[in-house]
Amino acid sequence: MAQKENSSTQRHILISGASGGLGGALAREFAATGVLLSLWGRNEERLTAVADACRAQGAETQISIGDTRDLVWARNALRALDD
């Protein structure tokens, strides 16, 4: 999990494994107004459900479906966060 502050003082938190139990719980814990959650996971259905729950708590969400063991995918997903 990585966290950074962006220029608009919005907290940006990246959670890998967000479609699983611990990652999903962390996402729900950090979800709040003024927070951007980048949620990564392998299971699209569960990841979407976590993102929906986080948005209901006021967070903005971005989801990315993939496996961090795939280094090319992970590198591209990280680069996409900078766009």
C-alpha cells in the first residue's frame, strides 16, 4: 500500500489485493470524502463491489484489474496513476 498527497491536498491511497478480504477491509477503512483510492485486484466483480462501498462512504475510486505478480502489468498500472 502506498499513500501520497497530491497538489489539491487530496489523499491518494493505492491498495493492491483490494478484491480480497484484507485489501477490501483496508479500502473500506480508508474510504472517506477527500480520499482517492486506487484499488487493484484480480477479481473484477469483488473489486467493483469494494469500489462501490468506498464511493458510498464518499471516496473517489479508480480500479485496475490485474495481478501484481505480472511486472509488466504492475509497471503500466503505476504509470497510469501519474497520468
